[in-house]
Amino acid sequence: MRVRRMMRSGKGQVNVVMLKPFSDLARAVPLDGVAAAFRQFAARGKALAGDAAAKGKALPLRDYVPEMKPFSTLERALTLGGVAPAFLLGCGVHVEHRERIVLPPPDYSYLSGGQSAPAAAPAPTAPAPASLKSSVAALVGGFQGTVGVAVTSVDEGWTVSANGDRKLPQQSVSKLWVAMTILDLRDQGRLTLDDKITITKADLTLFHQPVAALIKDDAGYTATVGEIMRRAMQMSDNTCNDKLLRLAGGPQAVRDFIARKGLGSIRFGPGERDLQSATAGLKWKPEYSMGNAFAQARAQLAPGVRLAAFEAYVADPPDGAAPEAIAQALARLKRGELLSPSSTAWLIATMEEAKTGKARVRGAVPAGWSYGHKTGTGQDLRGRTAGYNDVGILTAPNGKSYAIAVMIGDTPRPIPDRQQLMQAVAAAIVASHG
């Protein structure tokens, strides 16, 4: 809400706070009579409430209502034409010289994020290849663990999936949504990729954070927004990503972007520190960002505590996303539906230079094809991994593109087996490409 108009009278100022603009007639209403009535009502109510409490009994509602002088014909017409709709919309009137109570915005940081209604997908212009359907179904069905795979044709609009509607842990795949949110702010003119930001020791998170080696004493490490985003996307630097997350406005800002763009069944978690701490059964402490402190604290937990936290995460991940939703979001990115042309080109080019996951999907990408992607890897416990993923855009030499999401939510299979599954999906796409 915001103050749209301020009207002055001999008794002070009265502000009308409204949810949407009034008509010109309503803006001209003299509100002294209305404000005075409400002041009288409040004073009488307060006094009678005190009396009732002292006597130990409740008063009927009519006793709280003050006697009001009737409005003139003009006041009644103007009030009903302008002020009444304001109150129906939940708005209010207050006197300026009184202390104003401003409620803080709601804090949704405890939420893992819901899901938005997906944007309507374009009607497919061709059927999905039958060979790809059978291959994906066989690969997912024959793999030990919880797996979801989705492939969307950017050009023809079809989607092939197996277990594609199940929310699986994203882990660092979620850095993709942070990058999109930052680039959306760029498209709005609210920041540039050349803006400078400084990362200090206070920004450090945990696990993979190569930028930590560049932080020099109290001066920190200063670089452009674009450079920090490249580190987050290409090296999967957790500290760089969390710095960008704060720049974007926090987890809720990313959730708002996902909802506004209609990306569907994609959650966004609370940030790297809280997500990883909760998955381990810990609560984040700043000292966990230094050295091996997090691993040591995790190792000291009772085995049952760690297992319960791990199981809770994989069963209902706060950063969970459906492979189909991710594949379709990537297809929309490639088609230029989410960001400006320059931001779209920048992000895809950055993803194509990713340094992580060379033996995942990229391991089966033939010469002449390109693949821009983001990987994600969760914590291990007793041979299981909570999230082992690769999502991206695979483009053939003739320009046709496919958005891919291969997500292994929980598996005891060794890393080479996981990588072979991902490569098999890429090989099946290449084989069915026409």
C-alpha cells in the first residue's frame, strides 16, 4: 500500500492509504467528518472496554458505538462514492500527527518455496521419437535408486520423461535460478554485470568455494557481478552463489522470479548454509565456513541424527524440482522467453564454458554439438548421495536444441554408474535426432 493523496483541513492532515487509485471525485472528498467519527469511536471503545474489564462483564456492541451527527447530503454522496470502496478494499484513514505503526514485511525465509503454475507449453509441432521414449523409460527403470529424466525439444515442443514429475534434490542446479534472477534485474535496469561487489570472509559458506583462496585479509575479493556469476555457474562456487543470492534480495526474490515466470514445479531452498546444515542434521554456525569445521561437527553427530536428517531431505527436499519443469524452463530460456536476448545469450554462453561434470552428460556429446549445463551434487551418507544431477541445453550442428534434466535423487550406485546413465541419455538423444 502507499499514500496516494494527502488532504489538509483546519484540524490537521488526513492521509488516505489505498490499494488502487481512486477516481478524481473520490480524491476530492473532505474526510474530516469520517476521521473524527473514527477517533470518537476509538476513544469511546477504549473507555468502555476498561469499565467492562473492571466490572468483570462484557458490554453489548451498541454501547461501544458513539452517537454520530448525520452527514450532509454532499458529504454522504462524496463519502459513498469514494471512501466506502477504499474500506471495502481493506484500506484505512489516519491522522498524520499521530504515531504511525508500520508492520514489517512478512518473513518467508523459513519456507522451502512452493511451486508456481507452469506457463502453457506450446503445442508440439511433431511427435516425440518413439526410440527416445523407450530408451529413457528403460534407462530410468533399470537404474537402482530414485531417478527422473526429462528431455524437451526446444524447436518442436515435445517432452519425453520418466519419473519426470517427481521433485528431486537440485543441489547446485539451483544456482541456475539465482543467475536468472540476477539477469532479470539486469534486464530491468536495476544492476549491470559490470557492477563491483566484494566478497569477504564473512561471506564464506562451505564445501566447494574456490573464491576463498582469493580473499585477502580484511580487504576481501572485489570483482564484477558478471565475474562472480561466472564463478558460480562454471565452477559451482557456493560462496559466489550465496553472495549473488543476497544481491538478488534473498531466497524469496528467487522464488518470486520462478513464480512470475511460471516455471512450475521448482522449489528454491534457504541458501547453501542452511540447506547443507539441515541435510546433515546441524544448525548453521559461522565457524563452519572455516577449514574442516563443518565436516568435524557433522562427524560428531549421532548416526541416527544424521540418517534421520538425510532421509528427511531426500523424501521432501526443500530445493526439490521436477525434471520436466527444469527441462521446460531451459527450453523457454533457449527460446528467449525468460530473459532479454543479450542476457539469454550471456547465460547460455556461460553455461557452455562450465568446468564441472565433464564425465556426466558432456561425456557423450559428439563433436560438432554444444552443451551448456549446470551440475549439482549433494552430500554422501553410507554410500548414498542426496542429489547427483546434470541439466542443460544440447544443440546439434544443424541448430536444433534439446533441454535435458537428468536427476538422481538418491542412489547407492557408484559414481561411474551414475555418469554412464547420464551419458546414455545424451546418446539416446543424439541417436534419435533427425
